[in-house]
Amino acid sequence: MLNLARSITKDGSAFSVAIDATDIVSKIQEIHHTSAAVSIALGRLTVAGSMMGALLKNDQDSLTLRIKGNGTAGNLIVVSNGMGFVKSYVDNPSAGMLTNDCGGIDIQKVVGSNGMLSVVKNIGLKQPYNSQVPLISGEIGEDITNYYVTSEQIPTVCALGVLLNEDSTVKCAGGFLIQLLPYADESVIDIIEKNMTNIKSVSKMLDEGMSPQEISLKVLEGTTPNLLDEREVIYKCDCDRARTERILMSLDATEIKNMINEGKPINVECHFCNSKHTFDIGDLKRILALKS
């Protein structure tokens, strides 16, 4: 399913990205057994991570988002590659639901309004690009917008949404992101600002059956936008036994010897997909020999 689309204004002043991440957030619930509140919070950050990853220049590039706030969920982490494939993790997946004054789920209390959003990009340079900005709301969309404006000086609009059914399963999830390009025409800026005043929430548009292609064009309505491309993005963890073995290889030889002396197999569990890889004493001795 082509669930991510990118569009650009006719004059090249701005572009948009839109995603239907319903299957992705459903996968998060399946893997991490998240509460309703955490499904929304981690879902929003994952939606943002996928769109931001899709903006990287190369497929092998990667991006990591981490929110370390004072909310009940603890740390939220999302890793995306240049294709927009994502994986996610949260410290406390069962964080309880807290309501706001309107009776809705208070995402700010789950994420925290006091803390940091960090963005790490591995884009083929000697050192990864690393930036941190304070959380301004904990609503995530506003925090992503603030990151782009503060750290990259790119005027940005980021809208994220996760809508749940009565049984807390995911009804729809997705988002859109709009960015102005250098020397954007003032008339285009005015049109986009007007669009943002009148547009429905991203959850509402998805629930009404709008596709990512339609949403990416809708947010640029009035600028004669053109569709750039569409692609499929999924929840995908790249862990495997070989990758896990390389992690063990990176340990100090003394640590590996201690594991061998304990005489018990080592079970390594991936935080992102819950896959378990077991290394018996023979495996550990072989790894130790390779380090010699």
C-alpha cells in the first residue's frame, strides 16, 4: 500500500509530506502492548519520525528521535531510515490514561512538558548531526515544528493524529508536514496559512477516507500543487542474529569471559521488536576467539 506521499507547489515555494500510518501504529500496539495514552503519544512520534526519515537524501541514512520528558511514559524513541521505515520504543508502555479539562486523553502529561527532544541524523558524515531542543508543549507536533524552526531554521507545520476505537485499537493514524523552501513567495505563505486555519484535523481527514496523496495536495490547495512521489512505509526492525552478534563482539573480552564463566546461555532481547536471540557457551567462546 502506498501510504506516504510528497507534493510541491507549482513555483517550488513549499512542499508537503503526508502519511497514513494506521498499520504502523497498530503494529506498535501489537509489539509493545501500549495503553491507549501511550499508543497516541508514541504513535504521534513514530508518524513524525517516518515523515522526517522520508526527507533524508539517501535510503541508507537514518534518523533517531528521542523525547526525554517528565511524563508518565518515560523516554520515547523512534528510529527511521531514509525510506521512512520506522521502529519505536517506550520506557513505560502501560502508562495510564490521564484526562485533560475537556475529558480527553492528556498527552502532555504522558509525554511531559518539561524535557528535551533530541534529533540525531546519520547522513554519511564523519560524525552524526545531533541537536536538542526543549519541549514546548509535549503535544509532539508542536515540538517537531519548534525543532525545525529552532535548529534548522526551516519554517514548518507539523500535524499528527492517532484516533482510537472504543476498545482502544487504532482506528486511524497519520500526519502531514509542510515546509517552506528558501525564498518562498509571500503569496504562497499566505495561502498555506489560510489553509491551516480552515483545514480539518489529520485524524478527521483520514477517518473520512482521504488518502495521503489527497492530504498532501489538500494542504497546498490554492498553489497549483503537483504530486512528487508515493511510497510504502512500514514498521520494520533491522535486528537479526548477525547484528546482535556484532554487538557482543564489541564488548570487552573480560565481559565475554565473565559470561562464559557463569555457564549460562545469554539471551539478548531487542527493545524495538521483542525478538530474542540466544547465544550458548559455545557461541560465546567462538566470539571470544574471534576477538583474539
